[in-house]
Amino acid sequence: MASLLITSENQIQRLNHMVSKVKELQALDVAELTSPPHSKSWNVVEVIEHLNIAYGIYMPKLDEVFSKIPALDAAPNEFKARTWQKIVIAGQRPKNGKRKWKMKTLKRFEPLLDNPLAQEKIDAVFETFFTRHAHLKEAILKSRNKDVTQVKMNSAIGPIVNFYLPECFEFLLCHLERHMVQIEEILG
């Protein structure tokens, strides 16, 4: 299995691209944002809310980790993901614009939104997305001059998967990319 080399520059570029895409989505009309392709699918706003829930679990974990990581004198460089973490990350990463397989969403990550959705609620979901992903961008930037090999954090599903910061960011970005593909599928 090939190595997964992670750089903060690549992560920031990908995150900026996806945040721009979500800004474009925000301009769609309510019907496009709230109409799922079929009854068992999420609509665009539900996918965005799912991303809000998922990252919302990581925000306090990241804030706590930063309080424990020592600063570095050296410039940031590539980080090589560990084998188990690389497998977990690869499970999220879309390939050739397709989600590899659909996964059952754990109950705590499900978006439970009213139907029909009021414009105010839709606006709030988008604003939360932008706030949370600005936090992610800031966390990636802050990690550049920290010794990211000093502290691990558990994933949102518990200690079965733990991450160093670059692995965590990569997992979150691949999860975001996966759901951007899902949104493209919803919009057809």
C-alpha cells in the first residue's frame, strides 16, 4: 500500500475549494436545496447539516489538543499517515468523483431537520457550516508550527481510531469531499 503523505498546504487548498462550492450551493433556490432525489435520501441542506454535526464533535477535541501540543522551531513538512489511519481515511475519500460505497450513518450524526424547512433554518445551517469550517482552516494553519507527533486524539466514533492532527484533518477533508460528491449526485 502506498504512503499517504499529508501537507497543510494541500489541505488548505482543498478546504478553500469546498467552502467555495458550498457558497455556490447557498445561492440555489429552496426547492433545489430541500428536495431529495428519493424518499430515503438526504437533501442538500441535510448533507450540510450532517457535516456540521460531524465537525461539531471534533471542534472541542481540536481545541483541547492545541492546548497540549508544544511549538516547533522548524518549518512544517509532510506528515506520513500511519497504516490503520490511512485505511480509515481511504474509506472516506471519493475516487474518480464517486463514493466508493455507501455507509450507514450513526444515529448521532443524522441531520434531524424540520420538513418543510424555513429559509431562516437553511440560512442557519449554511452559517454554521462556514463558521465551523473556518475553525478547521484555522486549526490546520495553527498546526503548522506545532509538534503534531506529541498528542493523539480519538475520532468521533471513539478510541478504535485515534489520530495525530494531520491525520484528523485529512479524515475530515475526505469526509467533506465524500459529501460534496453526494451533493453533486443529489443535484444530478
